[in-house]
Amino acid sequence: MPKHHETRPLPYTPDQMYNLVSDVAAYPEFLPWISAIRVRSDDESEMVADMIVGFKGIKESFSSRVHKHRPDYVRVDYLDGPLKHLHNEWRFRDDGNGGTLVDFEVEFEFKNRLFEMLAGQMFDKALRKMIGAFELRAAELYTESGNSSSSAQSAA
């Protein structure tokens, strides 16, 4: 089962990173391979969402439950779709210097062994691309050179 864990220091507050990661409805705007999101329910502590992911002509849909605890963590647990298992967790810790230590963990397993083999071969590259997309989005939203929506996002 592919698994990954890493910690990265980022120059944004835990609240800003929480806002970015918990805004699941915005994922199609900046994450590769995500073509659509449907949020079925959402409140301060939990969201249920359906996501359509596409790669090289293959499209799959899956549902997940997103547990939210502002500004400490966002945890995603798999409900239904082509996977056997998915767990994804983001933890945000103040680094004491105005930034955040972001702990990111993901593990998943496909029901289909062919998908599992393909995913294993591309896992590192896809993961780097996805993490890079989150970092780029944070820079766009929360730095002075980014777009003007940063104050609206950080106030949310």
C-alpha cells in the first residue's frame, strides 16, 4: 500500500494553511487531475464530498468524509469509490516564527491490482506535483505578490 509522510516548514500561519486545505470545493481550481467536486454536506467540523479524478483518459469518482479541527488539522477518510482504503491527514503547527510546520500523511490502496501497480509506479511524482500545487496556491493566496483574494481567504 503506497504511503507517504513528510513535514514542511511554510511561511504562512496555521489558520491560513487550514483555510487552504479545508476549502475542498476549490481543489479543481489548482490541483492536477481533479476535475470536479460536489460537496454533499459541510459544517465547522465535518464535510462529505464527492471528487472526480481523471488521468490519461481514466476518470474515477470517490466519496470521502473530511474531519476538520480549526486550525490544527484536516483529516480525510474514504467512504466509497475505486479504492479499498484512503487516509489523508494534514496537521498544522505554529513554528514560533510566524510560519507553520505542515505535517502531511497519505496512504491508499486500490481495489484493482492493476491500478495499484500503476499508482505505485507514479506515486512519488504525483505526490510531489500535488504538494507543489498546494504550496503554489498558498503563495498565490497569502503573499503580497499573490492575487487580491488573500485577505478574503485569511479572514474566512
